[in-house]
Amino acid sequence: MTVIDFHTHLDSNWFERPLIDRDSFIASMDRCGVDIACIFTLMGFYTDCPGANDRLAAHARAKPDRLVPFITVDPKLGAAAVEELERCLADPIFRGVKFHNWLQAVACSMVKETMLEVLRRSARAQLPLLFHDGTPPYSTTFQIADLARWVPEATIVLGHAGLADYVYPAGQLIRELPNLYACYCGPKVGDLRYLLEAGGAEKVLFGSDFGFGDWRMLAERMDDVYEAGLGPRELELVMGGNARRLLRLPESAAAQGRPRNAS
Amino acid sequence: MSQGRMIDAHAMLGEENHLRLEADELLRRMDANGIELALARPMGSELAVNHRAGNDRVTRSPSRIRGLVSVNPWFGQAALDELNRCRDLGAVGLFLHPSRQGFMPTEPIVDPIVGRASDFGWPIMLHTGTYIQSDILAVAELARRHPKTDFIAGFSGFTDMWFELPGVFGSVANLYMDCSMIWGVAIEEIVSLHGSSRVLFGGAEPRNRYSVVLKMIGRLKLSPEQLRDLVYNNAQRIYRLP
């Protein structure tokens, strides 16, 4: 089974807090048995998206078999955001798009024309778009799910499957909307079974939010899956199969046989 | 992980959307994980509106499950009467959910409820982490108004109020941390800044699992004494358990 973490952050710092570097990040993946990580910016949500995108691409080029970078643009910039998206879409190393509307301080409906353009162009490039969800006022699960209705051909991922307070509607929404997925990143074991029953095992992807703290954060989030008692098929889909499909990764893309469930 | 005696300071009984747990199943999970005692509160309709049923459920469970009862402060005298009834049933604490029950922790209707719980010597856990009513800083304000009562931040602001934790625990001495949903790094930070006397192990069953929380606790860089505070001593002390 190839393990793909669909939600991590690899950046130098979060304001005053230094974050772990790439070597420590990869070592943590090895320790916990993660083959591939989708990497997002953190400071790029606030400033200098192009610089953040370039840094993520450089990380991925240094570890092309382990790190998959996602593009972030600032939709408040209108046409400049679309231009930055296009610049990154021209680089095949990027395999997804990440927004964090809460930290980016804008609801998608406030910049709807720009977001429609971003969603359509990402859909044409067959890149999934992952949005932070579960946090008012700009990132409620309902706000993010609505994007799947705006552009049905786009693949939209709830970045936290409802997080703390929106898990129940997250399950309802991934069942309702065929192009809406849930990244199980934050909810707990009792929520996972519900998400799988509500949306189907093909609609739920493992994510950790790793990048904060040390390897233990990653191990904790993996426990959230491994302690849920999933069957082999569900486990394979949640831990990697669904991510591989959305990212259009070849079967040979990941190393095998790394340790599992670090203690 | 083996930490000796353990008290779960936050379990939930009843049914709420996709979550459900009966007392016998909670006991089974406690036995499987070496939990001596669990403090359980109602959930779902028995937390939001049918308080008497929920309070009966948690106080009439087997003796290894002790009741954190709940009332809605908007019911006024009827809520106080229900607290009296619960005291006679052996409740050990009060649980309030400002979001589900529709009040701001600093509203005047809350003070008589807090006063009655204080008269009984009960700690008070309030749900935190849901924006507006369940703001962890609003719970801190309530704790400042009632400095002789122990308050527990249920779920410790999980998730996006976590960055308030170091400041809020530093400024309010009678506020405690429920470790049942939060990640290990946050617990270590609170212990390093404010000591180990204000952190409580909880399983958040049935939403979380003992196995997950105990693995997380087992990875914490804490001394054996600090771990004992977390998993047993603090709950035993503030809930005055035998």
C-alpha cells in the first residue's frame, strides 16, 4: 500500500514560529511510513504567492519521488492571480491547487469572477483544488462545497472534512456532490466511519496538516486512520488510492515497504 | 502505554448524529484500555433539550462512570431545580455547551447556574472551539468572574482556537485543559509554560478513541510525575474523587 498524505505544509516559518526543514520533513515521513506528501505553502497565504510557489517547486525537484507541490494564488489580486496560476500550470511538477480562504482573508463569493476562472482553468488542467474548510467566516464547509456547484467539472476537496464542527454536513455534501471530496485531516476516529458511509470510500483522502511540530503530529494523524478498524480496501483508498487517482500519479510513483504507524 | 491508574475526564453518552455510545460499551472500552473511571456527559438531544433524560443516563450508569450533568441556563429556576436533583443522584460536575444550548458564557443567566455548581463543589466543563458562543476566551472571562470555581475548556478550543491556549491558560489560574481532542504539541506547550497541574486526560469517546489519545500521550516528552498528573491526579483532585 502506498501512503499519500494529501495535506501538509512545508515552509520555513509560520510568523514567529520556525517550522521543520525539508530533511526533517522527509525523515518524519520515513519514520511514519508516508511515501508521498502533497506540500502546501503557509506564509504564501499571506504574501508573495509566486515566491512561495517557486520554493515549493524547488522542494519537489529536490525530492521528486516524495513531494508533490500545490499552487497557491491570491484571488484578491484578480487577473494577476490567474496569471500566476497559468505560470504554475505550465510547470508539470505542480499537481494541485490549494486555497486557505480563512488565512487569505477572502470569501470565494467576494471574488467570484476570479475564482470561477481559477476553478475552470484548474479543471482543464485536471488539477484538484483543496480548500481549508470548517472555519468561519470565509471557510465554512458549506462555502467550500458550493464551489463544486459553481464549476461541476472541477475537483474540489474539503481540506479538513468539516474539521471540528462541520463533519456531519461534510458527509452530507460529499454524498450529494459528485465532484466534492473530503480530506480526513482533523476529524476523529468516530467521524471517519461516518464519512466513509456517507460519501463512499472513494471520496475520503488521508491528510495530516503535518509541517507544524515534529514527526509526532504526523503519527497522531495516522493513528486517526489506523485505529478506525477499516477494511483493507477502505484503508488502501483512504491512505493513498484516492489521492493517487486525483493526482493522476502512475502506479510506480511511490516507494514501498516503509515502516507503518510509528510509536 | 501504561500509566497506572487513569481517569477519563471527558466521555459522552447517548446519541448525536453519527455518534452513539451506551454505558456498557463505554465500560468495555475502558476495560480494554485500563481506564479506571470515566466522567461522562450527555450529547445530542439529551444535551440540547432533554436534560433530565441525559442526566439520568449519566448518573444512573454503572459506578465506574460518573455523571457530568447538564442544564440549559435559559430555564432559570427549573435548571437550578434539575441541578439539585442531579446532586442527589450523585453527579460530580456540570457540563455546558454554549453553542448547542444557545447562550454566551458571559450572559447573566449563566451566573446562577455557576453559583449552584460552585455550592456543590462541582467543576464546570464548557465546550470550546466553536466560534461565537463557545469561544475559549469567553469561557476564560467566566472563569475570571468565578475565581473559586474550577473550569475546564472542553476539547481545549479544538481546533482553530489552539493558538489562544498559552495566553488564556497563563492569565486564568482556575482554567483547566481537556486533552481529549487536541494534539500533543499543544499539551506539551501548556505543561512547559504553566506546569502539569491543569491538564486532564480525556478520551472523547465515541468521537475519539482511547487508543488514539493514549498513543499521543505516550509520545509526550513529560516526566512520569507530570504524566500521572495528566492521567489521574488532576481529575481526582478537582472532582474530589475517592
